[in-house]
Amino acid sequence: MGIVLICRFLIILILVLLQPSAILAYNLAGLDIEVIAPSSGVPYKVAQKISELIGQNIEVGDGNSDAQVFADKETKFQKLDKSLRSQHKILWAVRGGYGAEKIMPLIVKKDYSNETKKIIIGYSDLTNLMIYFSQKYGWLAVHAPMLKDFATKTKSSKSYIGIINFLEGKSETLKISDLKPINKSACSQKVVKGKVTGGNVTCIVSSIGTPWQIETAGKIIFLEDTNVIGFRLDRLLTHMKNAGLFDKAVAIILGDFGTNTGILKILKKFANELHIPVYKSGCFGHEKVNLPFVYGFNGAILSNNKHTEIVMNK
């Protein structure tokens, strides 16, 4: 009997380990994907794995974030411009890092109003690109795991399944159900509604005063960041506040900000200085769980005595 139980356990363990990659490889290969790399590149082995997952060969150079300081922005722009004008339905970023900001001035000089509307997927350094095309042209932009995340299996299975189900039309309504009110306004609100926007705090701050600056009036703002130490995070959030980005917003949802000491204390201080509801979530950002949210979707934050969640749809 003991041997039988051990065998059953081993079979279940093997299935658990194999199932996610098998499912994801099948589903990604069936999607109409154009790979974009406006930010940092990936190593050759990771690019190979991505090629296997999506069923097409890609060439993404191993350019780390420091290398992007000196990268030829005109060449990167030409590649991205070609993708933006392609007939592919999905433009999926290979990874974040750094670099997209440097080609944004070239993008805003071009007109994409007559191009086929696409879905742009990414987060982190892709924030301003997604905000711009969502605001300017009404394209769908989804804050979700990038292709490098799939290839390296660094996110949770529900993070991958969330974006795949959305792309395949299996879930038109998205939810994040772990919200915790962290200021008085959030504790007193039962329903908060607004269009969804947001992304990486560092990138959003870098956009202030540019043609691609985030529009926040009437919006529920998702915010996240990574590897940012306390006083620097406070500086970023204070600058957003001083620039008036929260004056006409309806709510803020704070995601993951890394594991540096004192981050939660700073976030609570920031929340208590605002007149709008602020909530904390552990379900989006650079950490293990990164559930999707869609720029421009209608969001409804629903609270009762035991539970708070945001429900998002068209």
C-alpha cells in the first residue's frame, strides 16, 4: 500500500510540474503574436524558449538595461514602428528593463490612427507606451506578464492563465479580489467606479510634462514599482501628488513595491495624506503574482465588511 501511495504522489507531482508549461506552450502558439522589444533584450537561451512557446523564431539581443543607454534609438524605433503598423492582433513585449522612454518622442511624431487596433501587453518599462496608445488611439493595453516571464516561469500559474484566458475570450471580466483599504476614505466607501489606468511609478513620474503624460481625472489608478528604497518611493509619490495627478482621480490601488524595509509604512503615510480611497493589493507588479488589468476598462471597487475587490470590464 505504501508503494502505491508513493507512486500516486509522484505521478501527481509530475503532472503539476509539467501541466503549466504544456498548457501555456499550446495556448501561446495559437495566438496571433508579434513580439516587440522596445526595452531591454534577453539572453539567447531565453529567446529560444520564447520562440518555442509562441511557435515562431524571434531574435532579441542580449541587451541589459545599462546597454540601453547607448542603444541606437532610431533602429529600435523603426522595428517598433513596423510592428505597430503590422496586421498582427497582439503586440507582446519580450521584457521590460529600460529603453522604451528613449523612443517615445519618435512615436508621438507619427500617426497611427489608421492602423489596425491592437492589444499591447507588458508592464514596467512598457508603462508609458501602453498609456499613450490607450489614451491617444483607444488601443487595448494590458498590464500582464511578458514573454520573458513565461519563458523563465517566474510568475504564478494564475498570472499566466489570467492573461491567456483574456486573450482567448474566456474571461471578458477581470477581477483582483485581495484589496485592503488603507486610509479612512477607502474604509468608508462601498462602491467606487472609474476607468482604469496606471502602471510603474518610476515610468509615470518620468512622463510628467510630456505628450504621453498619464491622464488621471475620473480614473482608478493602479501603481507598482520594484527595488525602490523608502525615501525614493516617497519622493516619486510626492512628485505625483505635487503635479496634481491625484486631484481628480477617484481611487488608487497600490500593488507590489518590492521587499525593501519600511515600504508599507511609506505607502500608508502616502494614503493617509489623500482625500480619495487608497487600497493595497499583492496581486500585480514585479513579484510572483501579476494578474492582468486593462487600461481604459471600466472598474468598480466593491466593498463589504469582509471583502474588497475590483471588477473590470469594457
